Amino acid sequence: MSQAELYLKKNEDKRLRKGHLWVFSNEVDTKRSPLEQFTAGDLVQVKSDDGKTLGTAYVNPQTLICARLLSRKPNVSCGANFFKERLSTALALRENLFDQPYYRLVFGESDGLPGLVIDRFGPVLSVQITTAGIELRKATLIAALLELLNPAAIILKNDNSQRQLEGLSLESEVAYGQIPETLIIEENGARFKVDIMDGQKTGWFYDHRSSRALLATIAKNKRVLDLFSYTGAWGIPAAIAGAAEVVCVDASEGALALAKDNAVLNRVEDKMDFIRSDVFEFLKQARQENQLYDIIVLDPPALIKRKKDFKQGYEAYRRLNQLALQVLSKNGILVSASCSYHLSRENLHEILRASGRHIDRHLVFFASGGQGPDHPIEPASPETEYLKTFFCSVSSSL
């Protein structure tokens, strides 16, 4: 059966022809293809102004991103074979990269599955569907996952604000099987308990694994401050690697409780302190008490979720980095990161430069990082490159 057609305005096909996968509502020729004729999740043929087919997409007429391309081919059916092929390709890449089944299996557009993120925690899959197009086909997706991986459990992690924009339920559920009483993953020589149902996002953040491994190589005999520590993914490998002391600070009591469990699991609890506090307030107090740390990890959650929040978020990043530098010991190391897509690498670079100059410290970058290889970047979709990290050596002013 032929699919409905979604026509673009003149010259609005350029981005898609370069490889991007999104169609914005203001790019649609609504005279030729009124948006109200479509139902959220419908498959459509995306057409340029001159009638040439650009590919098959799913549509949601109520959202700003009103269509997401699934294929450059016409009339592709998004059925069992489609999912099995895309999932198999994604799996092959991860199995080339990792020798254990702990990774992000699907990273949205980069794996040809826009609106879908899947994290693999050994026998358990945490699935985050953020669009009506994938939600409509979740039964087919789950069947493909069962056939391909035979997991013990599949969790639909639905507590995501993007789902609300798409008109979808925010209630998470176990779609298949049963979650083990204790779910443990391994990363960078450490073991971690993961709480999928009550944890943030999919339950774990695999994206910083490479930077966390680098931190561990320089942590020996150091006093480490892990800010926004969550469940200890930065701090615990540092303690295992021989850090003299690791202080984890987070506002979440639940996250810190799990971090304490993880410290015990890795037999480093005697080296670690866990402090429940607002990070801004903690840093102000540390400065007042002349507390100094050899290494500070500053890895906040996304402080700029939307473009219109840029000014306020930029100021928050600036204040955090400046405060952190003020409690860094002589010849200390600041690891500063941002997962906000709207804060560019250049923005963070400038924040660090200006913060160092403001407090008269000499700051140099000796390493930088981004998201791990299980979060591949789709070169035509800049939105898939969001994580940036700078390792800074900080000394007295020249």
C-alpha cells in the first residue's frame, strides 16, 4: 500500500539531502500536504518541492520536529525485518568495540532508529522511546529484541519529557520478563549496581566511560572531589586506582545510597565520603573553610535543555567552574564536562579560559574527550554530538 506524501517547501530539502533526518513543521508545504491529515506515527513519503522522493519517515503533526526519516528508500515498511536489520547492525558495532554486554546498544539517529535509545545491562535492556513513530511499533521492536538477544527483561523507561511533547505516557513499565533483584554492570574495572526503574534516564550513563578511564590513570594518591557524583561512576574507579580520598557530592539521597553500595561492592568504602548537598552550596562552603582538592570532577546534568535557556545555563556553568577552581589545590586538575547540546565545545572552552583568568590561575588543557564509541556521531546530524570534556592542569598565575 502506498504511503501518504509529505511535501516540503521550495529549497527546504537541502538539509535532508546532506544527510540530516529531521523535518521541521515550518518546512512543510501545508497547502499540498496539510499536517492535520496525518495521524501521529503514520509512515509518509517525504517529497521535495519538485516531487522527488527523499525517503520514508514517520510523522507527528503536533510537534516541531514533525517527521523523522527512517530510510532514503521509498515506501519502506517499518516492520520486523526493518528492526532486525537495524538492531543487528548496531549490535555488530558494539560487539566489535566491547567484550562484555554493557553498552548503549542503540543511539537514535546514529543507528538509523530516530526516537529510540537502548542501553544493555547484561541480561536486561532499558529502552527509551521518545516519539510516537517508534511507540506505535514497540511490539514489533520488542519482538525483534527478543529474537536477537533473548534478554531476561526489557524495561520501557518512559519518564522522559520528550514523550510528553509527543503526547505519550510517562509511566515506565516492564515490557518483558522480570528485573533481577540485583543488577550489576562492569565498567573500567569497577562493578556497579544499576537501578533502572528509579534511576535517571535509562539508569546509567555509559557516555563518559572513556574520560572516566583516563581519570583513573591520574588519581593515585590524590584527593578527589566528584561533583554531581550520581552513583559513583567517576569516583569509584579513581578510588580503585589508588586515590587517597574520594568525596562524592550529589543532591539525590537515592543516588548516594547506591554509590555507597557500589563503594562496598568494590571494597573502597574506607576511601570514600558521600555528602548530600547542592553543589553550589557545597563549593561555597568548601571555599570558606579553605578545603582544597587535587582533582575535581565537574560533570553536571544538562543545564541548558532548550536553546532559549542558554543565557541562564551558560551563567550556571560559568559559576560552577569558577567555584571549582577556587577549591583546587596548587597544580591541581579540573575535569570539566557538559552534556548540554546547546553549550558548544567552544562555549565550554571559553568558560574555562575566562574562569582561570578571573581568579588569576594559569590553566592548560592536557586532554579532551567526548562521548564513548557506543554513542556514535552521525556526521550530518550535529545533535548526535553533545558531550564535551576538558582535562585542565591548573597552576599559579604566570
